[in-house]
Amino acid sequence: MDQELLDRTLAERGEPSFRALQVWKWAARGARTYEEMTNLPAALRAALAREVPLSSLSFEDESLASDGTQKALLRTHDGRPLEAVLMRYRDGRRSLCLSSQSGCPLSCTFCATGRMKFGRNLTASEILDQALHFRRSEAVNHAVFMGMGEPLLNLDAVLEACERLPDLGIATSNTAVSTVGWIPGIERLAREGRPVRLALSLHAPEDALRSELMPVNERYPLDEVLAACRDWHAARRREVFVEYLMLEGVNDRVEQALALAELVREPRNAFKVNLIPYNPTEAGFEGSSRGAIDAFRSTLESRGVRATVRLTRGRDIDAACGQLAVRAAAA
């Protein structure tokens, strides 16, 4: 919900300051209506129902994959489309993929969101309302800021949202913020806010290729980004997840795995590589074969680098970031 609107409405009605916390606690537990908030006076519940919508976002569309992945297309009050995803795992994890912007200004070539005109940063309330959209249906326990946008370009709102996610049942240790390598934001994450996990979208082990895939590399090249990540690791004492999208014939050769291993071997246990099978978009790339992914992983591990392969989720509903929103924006 719009926290500023809630605070203003309560103040105008002369309500005590603790009322806002009462409302938030109910929302964080998944309340669907104000009527459920039984420790609020009935007249106040009725007034809030009229004046403060439970969500700052409107629901537009939804897709459900055969593996249980659920993707929602939402809109802000000014019509900006955004996406949020709930990923259900057999081990009981219920992980949310949250967006921090409507669109993205950084134009990574493989990303559907990069093809969409940048709208604006989302507010902390709009970020939290993505999580609350799913919390109203079931408990959630993990969150990743890997949806639309570059979270570190909207870090104030992301940090504010991270302060409240534990109220929904998502521990700070189960929250990860992904970045393409925006160094000022990495530096702030090392010293500000909750000690969330850091994920670096790397996708290439050399500057020339990475600049082709991710133009931001021209501004913040690999050596500088990895140095910032090492500083973050030293400050937070947590490993950095290296996200590596496997693109057939582009970045999946064994020699590229060797180059990546050299980049992230030191210091020991500072980095863990997560190899990501590619969910195809209209960008023209194809995903690497299972054999190529396995060989890449084996090469990393033979050089002492920890590596995993991410489970593919939601492929049958176009779950790659931005695909629903791009179509909605073009409609």
C-alpha cells in the first residue's frame, strides 16, 4: 500500500501514530481487506477502505507455468507496467522475483526489459506491493531483486523495501539484490542497510564481449566491478553470487570458462557462479545445450570455483524478465 498516503490519512483523522504499524502488520500477514484488521476501530476500517487502497498497484494479467511458477503483470497508478514472479520449489521455498523499475535504462542486449522504453523508478511501496500481491495467497520466504530494472539505480527505495521484507517472512539472509555492476551502488550496499546478498550479472569473462552484451561495461569495466565486489565481500563477509547467462556460441566455450575461473578464484570463497539456462526472448540469442552447460560447470569446478546450474523456471509462460510487460507497453 502507499505508505505515505496511509500516514497522511491517519494524521488527518487524528489517529495515534501506532495505527500505521497495526495496518502494516496486517498487510504483511496477507490481509486482503481492511475488515480483517480487527484491532482497528470499525469506523477507521471503513474510512481506510474508501481512501487508501490496499495496493498501490493494479493487477492486469497473470500466467501460471506447469512447474508452479506464477507471473503477474501489474501497473502503477500512472500506468507503468511491471512484473513480479513467484517461484515455487519442492523443498518448500517460495521465492519472489521483484522489479525495481518499470523498464530499464541499461539496454542489455539479451534482456526483454532492455527493449522496453524506460518508465521510472518504483517507490518502496510499489516494490513491496509486488510481494504483497503473492503474500495474500500464500506464505513467502525468499526474494530476489532480479526483475525489471537495475536495483542499484533505485537503491533508496530498494533499501527501504528490504527493511520491511522480514515482516512478510523473508529474512534478510534470504534476500538478494542483483546488479549489472553499478559500482556506486555496490559501494553503498557494503556499508548501508541490511546485509542482503549481492548477485553480479557478469555474463562474459572479458571486457570486449561483455560490452557487446551489456553496454554498462564501458562505464564500469570488469576489473573495477570485481574489485568493488571483493570490497563488498570483505565488508559483509558473504559470498557474491556471479550470475552467468549461458548463450549458445556466445559465452559458453571451455576457454571462456577458464577465463571466468581466473577472474573469480580469489579470494577463496568470495564468489560462487550460478550458470543460468537462457529463457529465449525476441533478442535473437539461443540458450546453450545441457552438454555445454555441464562442461562449463565442470571446467569451473576443476579450477576450484564453486558453480551451480539454476533450475529453469516458467519457460512455458515466457517467464524471462520483461516479456509480459514489453507486450503490454506495446499494446
